[in-house]
Amino acid sequence: MKNIKLLLSVLFFATFSCNNDGDVIKSTDGQGSIIRFGGNIIMTKAIVDNTAFPDNSQVGILGWGYNKNNSGGNMTLRKDLNNSPYTKTTGSNEFTCDTHAHYPINPDTLLNFYAYYPYTEAATAAPLNIPFDLKKQDDIMWATPVLDRDKTTSDEPVNLSFNHILSAITLKFKKADDIKEEMILQSISMENYPSTIQLNVQTGKLSVAPSITPYTLIDNLNKEITPNEETIVTNYLLYPVEKPVFIVRMSNKDYRIESTKAFEGGKKQTYSFTIQAQDISISGSINPWLDGGTSDETVYF
């Protein structure tokens, strides 16, 4: 008689690329220098598998201004850079917006630029807590801030370098040769895992509210697990956590697997599950005889 157990191994890798500055044109109009934006992706994976955004992709751009003579003063969010939707133009790395943003005329005013992908209107009201729904599987990215720009730097395009900040998780399953029972994979979920996350556009940090409910990665499966390893989930985008806990349902039984490998932002990671049999060990001992007492019996002839 055997018990079934799951073994988990983890592979992870990240693909890095060099910055690729596109041709970004600087132009002016009667209001002064127009701020031009270009962008590229400095870490790639299968979700957006390139160093350039697809044409017509939209990023959100925000800009805060401050007086360089009062660096400790409050920064002011610019009205023309309050979550403006910039669209990737065809054939270049330039992003354009119907509403042009301009450098301030005052030479003492400096601008800090922040950007994220994909664009969402919700960032207008909450730029420091931009909400995203993990179920949508958006490849959320955050750009390295471009700081201390003014009208004297208007000849230089604002080149934004975007980083992937979620974890791309691939799950593989197989069973050991000694498992003769039929093992049917039904669902995979994460224990006490959030379904929504928030991004701070200034710091690039993600935050979540505590969750006491599972997060389902895949459900309603009826997949037989064989000795041949098969990929069940590919590049599923998840919030980085230190100690992910998987709940795997097979043949109407839930298996709880605590991984020691963290979900790491901006990296592809592969978790391989192996179903193995564990022999049940049996031990035994003999209880001592109990004294049942004596009985005197008389035998008549």
C-alpha cells in the first residue's frame, strides 16, 4: 500500500537585453518645446517578447514639477502629464498623445517623468496606487524614472526604459514510473493569494491587501498525468511572493505544496511537479502477557 506525494523542483531564468534607443524627433510649436517620449523594454519574456512595444500599445505617463531652488518642497502633478495616454507609433519607438505636453517656460522648474504599462484610466485618480486585476493577465511594466528635466534639455528625447515587474510562472507535471494509479489533474490554485494588485508609479513597488481566499490559476481540468512531463500552465503572470503555496487538486484530493523558491519579479520561473509513491512503513511490538491468576482444580477418578 502506498501514499502519493508531490515533489517540486524549480527552474528560473531572466532574459536581459541592451537598451535600443529609437529615433525620437524633437519639435516645437508656438507654446514652446513639446515633450517627446520614446520607450523600449529592457527585460523581455514571452508575454511581450521583444525590446520594443507592439504598435498602438498605450502607456501612461505622469510628470511632477518642482522648483530646483527648493528641492525639499512639494512636487506638483502637471495637468498636461496627469496619466496621459501615449500611443506607440508604427515603425519607431516614439509615443505620441493627442494632447501635447510642454516643458515649463520657467527655467527653475524641473520635471520628473514616470510611466507604466498598460494604460488604465484608474491611474488618474490614484497614481500612487494604480489598480490592476491579475485575471486580465496584463504584462505590467514600470519605467525607470527620468528625473530633473527642464526646457534646456528639450533637444533630448525622454527615453523610457520599461521593466517587467510580475513573475512569469510555468507549471509542469509528471508522475513517477512506480505510480500505477490513474492520476487526474483537476485544478491548480494559490493559497491565500490576491487577485488585485496596486502599483506606485513613482517607486515601481507593488502592494496588495491581505487575502484569505485562494486564487485559481486553472480549473475544470480533466488531465491525466503520465510519466512524460507535460506543461500545464505557461508564463502565467503572478504577483511576486516569498513563499508561494500551491493547491493542486488531483483525483478529487487536494495536495498542498509549499515552495521554498520565491516568485521573483521580472523573471521566468518553471516549477516542475513530480508525483511519487512513498511506501508506508509498518512497525510492531508484542504486548506482555498478563497474569491471569491460578485456579486449583480437583480431579475425581
